[in-house]
Amino acid sequence: MGICKNTVRISVLCEDVLTGAKGWHKPVRWIIDLLFVLCYFVAVMTTVGIGTPVLGELLSDLTGIPNSFALKIGVIIIFCVFFTLSTSKSIAKGMGKISDFNIWLAILFFAYVLVVGDTSFILNNITMAVGTNIREFVRMSFNSDAIMQTGFVQNWTIFYWAWYVALAALCGTWVARTSYGRTLREITIANTVLAPLACWITFGILGNYGMALELFHGVNLSGVIGEVGNNGVTLMVLKEMPFAKLCIVVFFVLIFFNLATTCTANGTSLSMYTSKNLQGDEEPSPMFKTFWCFLFLVLPVGILLLEHNVEGLNVLQTIQSMITVSALPVLFGLFWLFYAFVKQIRKDIQSGELLDAIPQNKQYKWGNLKR
């Protein structure tokens, strides 16, 4: 169906526009692919750069080792070695079981936090937040904080938007690769309903638990965030829970395996994108996987080295700005992908190829489909 070439590159879908043998078409297609790869890689590196310091903070509290520069480097190296090994065939099968275990562990953890926290406040505030988001969606979507200029919108709201845009295309590649045997309805529900619902539950329960600590229990989280940072406040919230040490261990496991499985998927997606003549059922070259996973290790370590040696330098914030800027051309590329998808579906319907691929059953008859 559609464009049947042994590649998953975005530039292939631009061939309807970049047709012919003009000399500038090839470099333009190369630039399109390079842009998607670089933007995606920076987004993944930011994920590692934001996630691993939390691991360092939690590990420092559990072991009593000071959260020093050496510990941060060690956490990144151990983490990256683990997910690099997870791309091999010997561990890849086990990663599926780890993912399933992580999901059930997360469900149990969030249920526990909901029960031991201010349950009524958490549920009420989640409900109110959903209603506020629906009511204020358009206004918040176009809010650039031009008057107050607090920096929050640029540093977080716009950054998260750009982060998702940067990850969208190649995440779609991973979803398509791991969705053999699933229906379009199942894929759509999983990615547009279940995934956002998981985000709502995560932010809703943990965020409102911390908010309740400050509002009703006198825990001054907002007052110390400038001193201990976001990672330190996360640890403070966990320490307020019953069986705090166990909660810290569980949260550490959740973050570690969630980041590991995410980076494994991202490394595989980049390997697939940069491979040539890759068949639908083939795995990318182990060399490609190792290369991308190695970069996930080297660059975060380089960032920490720069921040450690250059006083006042915040490289991660610079990378966040890079994502925000580079996401704009990627957004136009995504619009083109959607246009190409609709155009190709129409061609397949007109040629009858799409209908031929749909099996007959009691619910759908050939005559009804053709009409």
C-alpha cells in the first residue's frame, strides 16, 4: 500500500514535490532527514539530561553517597550501558517483560499515593484542572506571557510543545514498527487516549499530592525549590510519604526503567531511520544501535563536564532553547506528512488497493465498502 520503499525516511514522502532530476532536490531531501534526526536526537538527549539527575538525587539519599559530580557521571554511565545492552537480541525480549512490570508497578504506586495522600483534594483538583484545561484550552495554547514575562511559559509550556513536536515523527516510526498485528483502532486509542491519560494521572496524583503538602501540612516546597532544585523537591515529596524509603526505591525503579525503555526505543528508531534498504521485518544493524546509544552516553557526560568546569553555565537550558527553535521547521514537516498521508490514502481508495487489503467479515461487506 502506498509508497513501498525499503526506507522510513521522511524525505521519501516529499518526492511528490521534489520530483524530477533537478540538482537541488537531493540536498534538500538530505537536509530534511538531517533536520528530523538532529532535532529528535537533541530531544532524546534532553530526556536523559532531565531524568538522570533525579536518579542521582534518589540514589544519593538511598546510599548516603554525596550527590557529587562523580555520582552524576556514574549514574549516566550505568544507565546508558544498560539501555545500550538492551538493544541486543539477548536482552531485547526481556525488555518487554520489564516494560509490563514497570506499568503494573506504576499503577500500584500511584494508587498508593492516592490513598495515603489527601484523596479528596487530589481527585477534586484533577477534576477542576481537566475542566479548566477544556475551558481555557485556546487561550492557554496562544499564551506567550508577553506582558508579565515570568519565563515559565517559555521554559516549560512552549518547551514541552517543542519537545513533543521533535519526538513525534520518529516515535511514530517506533510505534509502527512494534504494532504488527494490531488494528488502526488499537494504535489510535493507545496513543491518543491511553498515553495522555497516563500523563494526566502522573501529573494529577503526584502534583496534587505535593500541592496538598504545602497547602494543608506546612511543607514549604515552593520556598526551597530555589535552593535544592526540582530534583531536591521531588525527594522531599517522597520523604513525606508513609514508608518513605520504600517509596524512594520504587520511584527510582520506575524512572530508571521508564527512561531505559524509552531510550532503547529511541535508539532503535534512529537506527531504523539512518539505515538503507531495511526490510519491514528486519532489525537495524547492531553497529547503528550501538552508535546512537553511545552518543546518548557521550553528550550528557559532556554537558555535565561543561557545567562543572564553566561557572554559571546551564547547557541543558541552552539545549531546551535549541529544541524550541528547531521544532518549528519540524512542525511544517509534520504538516506535510499529514498531507502526504491523506493524499496516499485517497490514491489507494481510488485504485481499490485499500479495499483489497481489508478482509471480508459479517460486519463489512464488499458492496457496502465500495458504496
